[in-house]
Amino acid sequence: MLVIGLLLLAIPSGLWLYAHYYQLSEAKKWESTIKAGSTQTGKKHDNATKTAKNDPKKTDLTSLADRGVYSPGQDIAFLIIPKLNLRLSVIEGETWANLAKGPIHVSKTAKLGNNGTVLISGHRTMYSAPFHNLHELAPADKITIYTKRAVFTYEVAQIKQVMPDDWRDVTAKGEPRLILSTCDPIYSAARRLLIISRLIQASPLK
């Protein structure tokens, strides 16, 4: 019984360490991309946000969207949420192995920066629990996503709790949106917490 008890303690700790090590390793790989992107944002942000809000048709925010094929298990983007102090690599494909490493892009949803809904999901309590504090986000908070060719800024527009099989907010068409999804409430999978954001800025990386 003692051995079983020690194993039950060691396995979650090992998975937590694995997830953190993976994310730290990936963060180092994204450093140069993030550094390049930091020079593109800032001064442009207020004007781009104002233009996008007043007349989205005047700003082609999807011109830098990903158009290629995402491979399962591929690290496709780097997610930064300043309010939550979150910096996470995003992995393609909704498998348990990928979710053990961090947030994942649900493969049947839009690619980053495109029209329609990009859905990124992550654990709230298991492994490293990357989306544990997602409930702290509020409308107007910013979410930044880096790809290899662009940096996209999203603004939180709505927060919802839905049933796990409710996909009505995930659309293939319409304005470019991002939804971050996790279990709700904490320590339960009874519902899903959706952080719904709209794309307000897209800048190329030099």
C-alpha cells in the first residue's frame, strides 16, 4: 500500500514537471520570434484597435493568417496573456498527449488569424493546469498570439459557460475570433468556460 501511495503521489508530480519542462523548452525557441514581434506592436496598437472597432472592413486583419497545414503535435504558436502572466506554446491536435504538454489548437477549427473561430483548449487542474486562472479574464483584456510570420492581438469580448457538447459559438465563417476553452467550474467538467475574443490587430514579423 505504501508503494502504491508513493506512486500516486509521484505520477502527478512527474506529469507536472514534464509539462513545465516542455513549456520552458518551447519558450526558448520562441524568444527570437517574440523579440521581433515586440517591435511591431505598441505604437500601432491604439490606432489599429480604433480602426478595427470603428470599421473592420477598412483593415484586412486576416492578410497574415496561417494558410498552410498544421501537423498533429506541431507547436504552431505562442500564447501570451499579460493579465494572467501566462506564456504558453500552443500545440496542434486534441489528444491527451498534447494536452499533457499545454494548450492545444482544436484541429477542426479555423487557423490562426483567419475568419471564423480559432479554438484553443487547455486543462484547468490536470498536468500543469495552464488555464487554471482563465476565469480572471474580463472584457477588454488582451490576448497575444505569435506565429512564425505574424503577431495577432485579440480583445476579450464575451465570457460564457456552456455545456461540454455546445459548439454553437465555434463558427467556420464570420469575423476572425479566438475562443479559449477550459473546464468549469474548477475541479469539474460539468461545463465549459469560454473566453471569446475578437481580432483587433495583425502585424507582420520582420
